[in-house]
Amino acid sequence: MIRSPTIMPTAISKLNKTELHRHLDCSMRFKTMLTIAQEAQMIFPATEKEQRDFFLVTSPMDNLGIALSKFQKAQKLLFSEQILEDLAFATIQEASLENTKLLELRYSPTFIQDGHSHLSWDQIHQAFLRGIEKAQKAYTIAVGLIVIIQRTLPREVAESLIDFVINHKNTVIGIDLADNEDGFQAKPFEKIFQKAKSAGLSITVHAGEIPTQQSILNIEDSIRFLGANRIGHGIQAIHSPSVLKLLRDENIPLEVCPTSNYLTQVVPKLTGHPLRSLFNEGILLTINTDDPGLFDYTLSDELKVVHDILGFSESELKLFQKIGFEKSFIDKNKKSQFNPFFEDL
């Protein structure tokens, strides 16, 4: 079992942090889930243990698909603009309180809208922006918003969503291709993503997460055809010397989420995670939480796992933060005020 968040050692809790891969729509904390579920008269178990099993993913799932299906319960709670605004504020507040200085949040308009057809993409987006604006006035943190394209939806939906993002590019730092990789290749999205890149948007792609040959090919296709600046997860690259070389040659960082990889069982044991092997291969790495609300942990928890279980030193943890700062899609002028937090790492 993965433990709940606990007080971290001083060195980790005080470390100036960056996070590039965090799903905003899967960041709601357990107590908030219960409160909203009660208000919405959702039927759920009576005891806390059963409730945690119902809403959270705190032990390994059989596979990624099962984990993704469990996320639908959290999606049902995102049914109003006020909930979305409050979620954005609370997520940034929490990140700032654990000393995160640079935070990229990604969300899927189609995921949130599914079952909540009364919410338009614009209403969803504007609600998040209000929460972000309020939080940035209260806390010293730079925040950027990434919009997710679901690879499992019809192509015309993706095309419409890209047009929406381009029309809102003054409030978006990039786009992402996400959802279950199994059976859904990256290359068919080439034209759509190149359109976004031509409009000035940065590109990250979920690729190389699951242990299949197609998943490894998705990394290469995402870089060569979709124009990816970063790869979400990407851990299967360790099985392909040519993909490792491509990542090095193009200076493409991976957004690695070790605990998520364990909970979704793309790696059977945390001790067998390829993070150290990727590091030894000279791959640029960042450490992220992925879906911390559903997984019930924090970025400090994740860094403690990387330190305690995967054996990375404090100086290596600092290096990951510096890479995150340098490879963030957040505008350089907006980042510049945070240079003192990372220049000496």
C-alpha cells in the first residue's frame, strides 16, 4: 500500500520545487471529494476505508485501463464552475505551501464535460483561470495551463478542441495528447498538433508509459511528427537504444511519475522503476505527481520515494528541479522572477 501524505524531512519540504505533469482535474483531495459527493447526493460507501477504496487509487491497479476507469468517479464531482474555480485555487495553494515555485497544470475539457453537458469548454476554462488568478495573487508561484486532447475520442473532436485552444492561446502554454495508449497511436495526430505548434503552442505528449512496443514507437512519433518538446512518462524508452539517442540528441525531457507508474502497474515494483537507468543514460528527467488527488500523496511524497526507494541524492533531486525550471513551457519573462530559487541548484 502507498501511504497517505506525511510530514517530509526538512531537506525535501524546504526544497524549491517545480512540477510539469499534474492533472488539475484529478487533483481534488479526499475530504473535498466527500463533501461534494454528499452535497450532490452521490451514493457511496459508509465507512472511511470503503470510501477511500471507492474514490482513491492507493494500491496497485491491475492495469492502466482500470485506473483510468476509476478516474470517472472523480470526474462526476466536477459539475459546476465554482467547484472548478475552487479546485484550481486549492491545488495551487497546496503546491505553494510545499514550496513549489513553478507549476504546470493540465486538464481535459472533454473529460470534464463528459456527463456535464451544461458546461461549455469556455466555461470550464474560464473557471480554472479565475482560480489560478486568485491563487497567484495570494502565493509566490508561477502557474501555466496545458489543455489535453484525448486520443480515444473521434478525430473531429480533437480538431475542434485544437481550434478552441488556439483561440485561447493567450491563456494556455501548451497542449498534451493523453488517455490510454493501448491501441491508440500518436502519429495520426500529426496534422492537428503541428497546427497548434505553428500557432506558437508548446507540445507535450503522453507516450512510452505502458510496456508495449507501440508505446515505445509513440515516443519517437511524438517527437518526429507531433513536434513534442517534452514526453509525459516515457519510461519505456529504456528498452530502445535508438529512442534514448533521439531523446538525448533533441534534448527532450521526460515527465516521470514513479508512484503513478507503480499504482497503474506499468512497473510491477517501485524498486524496479527505470528512473536510475534513464538517468545513467543521460536522459533529462523531471519528477511529477500525475494525479495526486486520486493517488493521495504530494510532490514531497514523490520526491521522498525517489530518494528513499530509488536512491537519488539530495543534489540529484535539486537537479531534477532545475531541469523542470529550464524546460517549463511557462513564459521566460514570467519565469525570470523565480531565477534566484533555482540558479544555485
